Amino acid sequence: MKLYGIKTKYAFNQKTFYSWLRDNQMIEKSETGYVVGPQKMDGMHTIVSERVQDGKVISITQVALEENQIPQLVKMYENSGLPNLYSERQKVEELDRKIFELSEKVSELEIELQQIK
């Protein structure tokens, strides 16, 4: 899976995620995009594709990671101690989930309270 796909799937903050990858030398910025760095994870590789722009063929590079290595990358990122690991969308979804869980608990407690009376 491409790193962009991992970022999207886990709702990681793009700036934080890519900065962390670069700071740890897992990826490097190049003229054509991103390529694997000297400290790449096992299963990390560069994908080269081409597109036509203004009549010229342009190479584009992206980094991908084997599916079985994604959980390890996610764990390393989440344990990095960095602030702003997730996008704002993720934060809102997490708050919505917690609100739902709390409202369910309140409903259960109200039922128990009615039974006690």
C-alpha cells in the first residue's frame, strides 16, 4: 500500500506523518516525489510511474509498504510521542464515537435507576 493510502486509511496528519518518515530517514524527498531512505523498513519500496504533462513524459515516485508491515509502521508512528498524529477529521470522529458511547451508558444507567425506584 502506498504511504498516502496508509495516511488516509488511518487518518494521520499528513504533515506530521511525512515529517516523521523523513526525520527517521525512512523516506526522502526527490525531484519526482518520495523515494525510500537509508533507514527504510523491510517491505518498503519506491514505485515509479509516468504521466504526460505539457507534452512531456514526467516520472513520479511514491513509496509503498508491504501489507504485512503496515501494523508495525502504524505502531511506531503512534508511539513516536509527536503531537498532532491525526487529522482533524479523525479527532472529530473519535469525539463523536465517545459521545455515542457515553450517551449509551447514560441510557443504561437511566434504565437501572428506573428499576430501582
